[in-house]
Amino acid sequence: MVSILLFLPVVFGIIVLLSNNKIVTRISLLFIPIIYITVSVLEWFGINWIILPGWLNIYFNFDSIGILFLTVLSIVFLASAIYSIFYFDEHNYSAQQETVYTSTIFLFAAAMAGVLLSTHLALTWVFIEATTLTSALLIYFEKKKSSLEAAWKYIYICSIGITLAFVGIIILSIGSRSFNSLFFSDLYLHAAEINPFWLQISFAFILVGFGTKIGIAPIHAWLPDAHSEAPSPVSAMLSGTLLNTAFLGLIRVQGVMVHAHKESFSNFLLLITGFLSLLISAVFMLQIKNYKRMLAYSSIENMGILFIGIALGKPGIFAAMILLVAHSLSKTSLFLTSGNILHLFKSKKINNVQGLLKKDSITGWIWIISLLSISGLPPFPAFIAKFLIVKAFFAAGLAWLAVPFFILLAVIVYGMGSAFFKMSFGEIEIEDRNKLRLNYSAYAGQIILLFLLLIIGTNIPYAVLNLLKNAAGFLY
């Protein structure tokens, strides 16, 4: 199973490049995420087989939380792949351009899978760096001046962050010389033997390093530019999967803190950065003028909430796992739909988009329903997650934090809601009053995602609930 996820995208990327054929490219683009989903579901039920020698399983393996993150990656990957077909047709790309895009996104997916499955901290670092290099090519795919600037800013800031994470790993190695291993299983088993001083210093460095890739405030400067300048299906994967992979790396390091009984230190840092991210998002959400940047700041907000959830112990971790799923699927739907809006109105400015429901009712309703989902209104799962986080504040004896939490969320929802209302219900120009219908691939991915969110929010299947509980039990 591991070999399928890591090597099959590389093999098909080579096939796509050599064939330089649109039909082969598009079939492959849909085939790989379907394979990812199949592997994820099989792993839910413990069905596995070994294709390559067993040494591979020393460095890559499935665990409860990795399976959840892989499932989210697979679903987002498929939705983005479906939309990419519309994206190709919209821009009338050549066969060569489609093959470059597809092969690069395959490498990107394989790099993220490497992060999710890695059993070694240094190897996790290597694959996180690989996600930077592959995703930077996708951010620059349209080869505009603004996208070039965004790609370089992304590489520069994230490279600094990943360097700091590497320093943290070296410091952790110094503190764990008694057993001299960076395998997560060894770190958890011998966590009590790690020098507490070096452990806390290393966590601070790794938090800043991985936090840069997660897009947490105040080290988030690359995220709004990269998300707004990347092609819409790439923006969906950046927000719906890339942020998650770095977040999982941080969770695994948090596991070391928990096993060493030093989680009070790490939880304090997570709470501070989490609330700071909410504050930054709230401030910018009230003055945002670009709807793709607005979605990017919403990602910063939700990453902040995830940090808060992890810092609140067992109840908060379960809520964080629910929110992770809700955010990834909702934000993917929003970014894909933003591609429809850009196609319809030829502008990313909120003020230039009015009467969306009159222009294209399907896009308009998907846009509105996705807003309800990401805002945490019932019956969507983000509502359950945020309710449980408030409950976790009380359980942790931090009930007073629920007040600023509510206020910041209300400001963010108000800012997003105002922009969405203006875009959806505003007056439409006379020359734009003819209703349009886009290709089915422009809607299919979002409809699938919203349907899944409704199922999870109203009557969560037992297998999904069990998956979330197992993932939430990873730290404790």
C-alpha cells in the first residue's frame, strides 16, 4: 500500500510526460486520486499488502491519524482533479501544458503522502521540503508576474521556516543522545529520557518551522499571495491538504511533548499562536478586497482553531479532527468555486463581482452553501467541531477564553458574509444578465464535497466516526 501511494504517482507522471497526450493525461489525472481513495478505504478496515521489500515499512507506515489525513488528501485530490479538466478547457491549454501540470501535481501528492506516512522525524522534514518545491511550480503555473512573485515569496519564507525546523530537529537529537533515534516510536517510548531543556527549545523551533508551512500567524505572509495567485484547483490543494500535512508533522512532535509530560509548555505556545491567527484573520477579513485572499485568511483562521483544539487536550483534539475534515472539504469547495467566479467575471476583486446567482445560479448556490459550511452553521460538521471546542474550554478550566473565541469568530463570519452577500445578491450589469452554465466538471467536485459534509454533519457513518475517534486518540 505504501509503495502505491509513493511510487505510482511518479510512474504515471513519467507516463504522462512521455505520452504528451490529452486523453492519457486526463485519465491519469482522475485515476491516481481514485487509487488514493481506494487505498485509504482499505486501510480503514485494516486491509493491506506488501508490494516492495519490508524495509520500506520501517520508514513509512499507516497509523490511525495518518489514515484520516490520507483520506482527506485523497478526497480533495479527486475533487481538484475533476475541476482541473474544466480548468484545462477554460484556458485552452496545450497537451504539453496539461502534462506538465498533471505530472507536477502527482509529485506534489506523492510528497504529501510521504509526510503523512513517514515514521521518522527527519524523513518527515525531507518530504515537507519536497512539498514546497513541487507546489511552488504549481503556484507559478500560469506564469504571470504576480504568480512568480507569489512563488518566490512562498519558497523564500517556507525555506527559512523549514530551516528553523531542521535546527529544532538537531536540538532534539542533542537532547535524545541516550537512545539516539528520531523514529517517532522511539521518541515516544523514551520521551522521559529526553533532556527537558533541549526538548522545549526544539519544540519552539519546530513550531515556528512547521508553523510557517501551516500558515499560522504571525508567520503566514506567504499564504494569502500563494493561495490567491495559484490556479484554483491548486489553491484548493494548498488549503485543503498542504496545510494539513505540515500540521500532522507538528502533531507528531506534540506527541513527544505529551509522552514527556511537557505538554503544558507546548499547549501554551499553541494557544497563543492559535488566538493570534484568529485575531489576524479577523482584522484582515474586515478590509479584504480580493475574494481568493479572503479564503486564504479563512484558512489561517481555521489553522488557528486547530492549534487551539490540540492545546485543549482530549476533548479539543477530537473537535480538531472534525474541524480538519470540515475545513478541508469546505475550503476546497470554496476555492474551486472561486475559479468559476473568476471565469465568469474575469476579476478577483469583490467589488467587481455582483449578481452571481443571476449570472450562474449553480455557482452562486454552491458559493453560499460552502460559506455556511465553513462558517460553522448547522447542519455542517464545523458547527459540531466549534461547539466541542467551546466545551473543551470549560473542561480545561479556561472558560474565559470562550469569550474572545466567540467574538473573533463572529467578526470573521461577518466579514466573509458581507462579501459573499454582496457578490451573490448584488445588482448585475445589463450586458452580463444572460445566465450561463459551465461544464459539469466545474460543479461536480464541489457538489460531492458538500454532500459528504452534509452526511457527516447530520448522520455521521460509524466507520467515519470510528476513524475520527482513532485519530483523536493518537496523542493520549
